[in-house]
Amino acid sequence: MRLDVVTIFPEYLEPLNVSLVGKARARGQLDVRVHDLRNWTHDKHNTVDDTPYGGGPGMVMKPEPWGEALDEIIASGQGDERPVLVVPTPSGRPFTQELAVELSGKPWLVFTPARYEGIDRRVIEEYGERFDVREVSIGDYVLAGGEAPVLVMVEAIARLLPGVLGNAESHRDDSFAPGAMADLLEGPVYTKPPEWRGRGIPEVLLSGHHGRIARWRRDEAFKRTDRNRPDLIERADPASFDKKDREMLSILGWAPGPDGRFGRTAPAVEE
Ligand SMILES: C[S@@+](CC[C@H](N)C(=O)[O-])C[C@H]1O[C@@H](n2cnc3c(N)ncnc32)[C@H](O)[C@@H]1O
């Protein structure tokens, strides 16, 4: 997979040399190219921003450097390769595990982290007419720039690429993993020693009984989701719940409504 990042702070992307993403780069699974947007400016101050039309505080990123940078990067593709443009912005659609999975299947992503009040709208319109452009938010808060969101998205996407995680199975049981975990949070996890500061671990995990362990993990996932993200249970497709799931939901105070979707009938159980 090829990833291009255009930024005025290339050094902010240094963490892409570390850990899982760094190793994937070293192995040649990820071709990451970080570009300094100021290379596409032509004045002596390398200006990338200007005052907003209509007035108001803050500055807006000028369209010309972005246009030149994107044209050159896109033209560097081989044959008729076309990138997906990922535009971090708090006003975008939420970045979810589902989107991470979708983007992990694309051969080429170009990220455009902005600063100031964002990029002149015409850039998004211009490329949106010819390319798959995704405006994406990593959460309901505003950061000073899009570089941290790019680090977040690249890590979430890269760990899904075949051969990047040591154990290919490990992301299948993650919170939000497509399939049985799509609308569930993963429950607690434990490792050795079996007793630490007087605290043991749930007996079932020592039983060696795979069926019982899987059931316990799923029940714990329901408990945690009930407590921390009840909105996930409300939106879940009830067809994804088996008989035991429904029993657990009932214990936690949930019941199906007329449309089959589950709603809470009692206050959440505290830990
Ligand atoms: C200060 S923010 C601009 C916020 C913009 N004025 C607004 O209210 O929507 C500057 C840049 O940081 C990035 N950014 C900030 N918060 C973000 C978020 N939650 N998700 C993705 N990108 C974000 C984007 O690249 C954004 O253009």
C-alpha cells in the first residue's frame, strides 16, 4: 500500500518510522511518502495561508500550493493508479473501524492534514469531481492540525493489512471488528501471573474449555458495552445476537422493541 502525506510539519509524521508502521515500512508492506507543502510555494516566505473571505478570525490554507502538490503526487502514480484522498477535518464523517477496514483495501491513500481554519473549499470540490475524496473526523473535538489524525488513521489502517500484525487473528476479536464484534466493545483481558496483589483472574480462563471461555468473553463484552457505549447496542442489528446474547442482554436490563432492536428497560449495572 502506498501512503502520501502532505503537511507543513513533515517532522510531525516521524512516529510513522516507529513500531508496527515503521516495521511494515521496513518490510516494504507500506510505502510512506511525507511531503512538505511549502515545496509547492513560490514566494520568499513560503506562504501557505491567507485571510478568510468574509472576515473573521484565523487564516485559511491557500488553494494553489495544495493544487500543485496534489497534481504532482497524483501524476507520480504508476499507470492509471488513482489514490483515495483522505481529508482530516472535524466537520467530516466519523473515522470508524468500518472505514479503516474499507481504506485498508485500497492500494493508495493521500492524506491532506491542514492547519489554521482548514483548506480553501475549492480544493475539495476540484478533486472531489475526479477522485474519491473522504472528509474524515477522528472525534468530536478540534485539534490544532490534521497530523495527529493522520497518525491515528494510518495506524488503524496499517494494522489491518495482511502480515502487519504478528497474529493475523488478533484484530478479529477487537472492539468494533466487522462481524460478531461490530457493535461491541472487547471485555477485560488478563495475563500471568495468576495472582497479583491479591487479585486473581476469572476461573473460567483457566478451564481450558474453549466454548465456555468464548461465552464468558462475549458476556463480558456485553457488560462493558452496556456500561460504556449503550448506543452501540441500540443500533446493533438484532440478527447478530444469538440466544445466549439475548439472555445476557435481558440480565443487563435490555429488551427488544417492536422493530426487534434492543432498548434498555432498566438502569445500567455498575461495576
Ligand atoms: C483548527 S482545525 C480547523 C477547525 C475548523 N475551523 C472547524 O471548526 O471545523 C485545523 C485542522 O486540524 C485538523 N483537525 C482538527 N480536529 C480534527 C478532528 N477532530 N478530526 C480530523 N481532523 C481534525 C483538520 O485538518 C483541520 O483542518
